Amino acid sequence: PLIVIDRNVRQTGPIEQLLQTLSSSTEMVVFDECQAEPSVAVAIAACDVGKAARVDGVVGIGGGSNMDVAKIAAAVLRHGGMPPDYFGFDRVPGPVLPLVAIPTTAGTGSEVSHSAVLTDSEQHIKVSTLSHWLRPKCALVDPTLTDSCPARVTAHSGIDALVHAIEAYTNRDFSEMVDVDPQARAYEGSYPLTRMLAAEAIRLIGKSLERAVATPQDSSARDDMALAATLAGMAFSNSGVGIVHALEYPIGALTNCGHGEGNGLLLPHVMRFNLSACANEFAQIANWLGVDVGQMHPNDAAEQAIVAVERLRDAIGIPQRLREFGLEQAAIPGVAQKAFEIKRLTNLNRRKPCLKDFENVLTEAY
């Protein structure tokens, strides 16, 4: 196998032990040059290592970035070409090399999703490869592997899982997706099974994310977050994410902010935009996030969902303003334009946005 990992994760005790065990029983090659928000060049380097060793499987260990590089490598090493050949939806022609995903963070859900995201450094945009062939053959989710995760990474990955769950829960219903060609659908819209998965993820995150950040040794909180991230991954990789992610992709590429912190900053602003179309769903979300909504008017309860998200965001140290990432205000129109063009995500949002709506959301978040 090709082991796709980064140097920090490789040096942790459990992973060192794992690699020692593997090396005693099988030939393997390690690519340990992964990085956060990996570039296309990093994915190409991983593929080159795998080709030289003629590997017959891939193991991705770490956060979502490492698992995403592993997915791209598994596709290229099986079918040839270069990573950009597979950008977009349904361009992987068949099964990839056997792929095992082992998350060491609780957030991205990449261990169960059909997507991989890289950064195009030249175009300043994040690019996705989406194919059901990219779902790992096996996902090994051990919450103890997140025990050494720093508070900042725990916060960023955890809020990312919350965004996945909320967007999956509030996206357009499957029955409303008739205006999108089934053959061009990277996601299917929300439906009962994914709403159930997303609801449980939201409840677990509301209960345990703040504790996991503040008290890393809290094994119960770590267990909850590992489960929540995987459930949210199962939900969003079928129902889809929405305009939080569409807006974050160009922002992340421009500023190099973490994907989770970018999503977490944008989430309450996008929720406020969606409030009129998602009031009932937001009222439920407020309840799952611990708000006593029993005597509230539904509209007031829906508002409290946004308040609860803002409180959680602030409690775990997610920035409140885009300017904190170093984004220039003059960049807002360009960011809005790039985000608006990601139709696979904008088509899923319950309230249909126009380009000016994107600019307004970004300005409010600035």
C-alpha cells in the first residue's frame, strides 16, 4: 500500500505503532508530505511516489486533507492521467485502487464521502472531484486517534461537521430536484435518511464540541464528535452541502484559512440569508443545540438557532469577521462570482440566491 499522511500525524504514538506493524508484515511506501488544504502539486507528488513503488492499494491517515489526497491517488494510480483529469462530477471511470481511510480528526467526514478537494493555487479556487467510486472501501473511525488533536484543529474540524450536518438537513428536498438532470447531480438533495443522520450529528455536536475543545481528555466528548463527524459525512455526501461551502472555496484559496474555520465563520451569515425558507428546520436545530424552544413562537425559535451557532462559534475561537483572514474588501465581488458559479452547490440551497445575495452575505461577514 501507499500510506498517505503528514509528518505531524506520522509522529504521533498510535500511528508510529501502526506503521511499524504494517512494515513488518507488508511492503509499503509512505508519502508524508501532505499539508492542510493540499494543492494539486501535493496530489501529483503522492501519485508519483505510488507509481514508482507500483503500489496496489492506498491508506489515507489524518484529517480530511490527507484522505482527499489519498482518494485522488487511488484514482490516478488505477486509471492513469493526472489529478485535474478527474475534477468535476462523475469523471472517474470505474473502481479505484482499494482505499482505506483512517481519520485522526472529527470533522470532514471524508472517510465516508465521495468527494476530494484540492487547491488550484494558480486560479485561487478549491476544486472538487466527486465520484461514487471515491468512497473508501473501508473507514476505520477510532475516536482515540483524535485524543492528541490540538484544540484549534478540534474546533475547526468540529464546526466543519456542524456545517455539513446543517446544510444536509436544510438543503432542498429530493422531490424538488426535478430541475437538475439526474445524470448531472453530484448530490441528491435532502431526504428522510440523511435528515435523520444530520439531526443526530447536530445533537451530538451541540452536546460535545465545546467540551472536546476545552477538555481534550474528555473521552465521552471525543467519542461523540467522532460519531457526529461520520454521521454528518454520510448525510452531506448524499444530500449535499450548500452555499456556505460555495463561498468558502474561493475564500480559502485566497487566504489559506482552514476550511473548517472559514465554514464556521460563514455559517450564521448564510443561515440568516436562509431563515425565511428554513424557519421550521432552524427551530428544530435550535432544540438540538440545547435551546429550550418549548414556549417560543416558531420564528423566534428559528432565530435562536442562529444565536446558538454564533455562541458555539465564539466559544471555540472561530473568527467572526472575514477581514481577520486577511481578505481584502475589494475581493468580495470576485469571491461572490466564483462561488455563484459552483452550481452543484447553489442549486441545492433552499432559498435560491442571486449574485448580489452572495455579495451581501460576504459584506455582512466582512
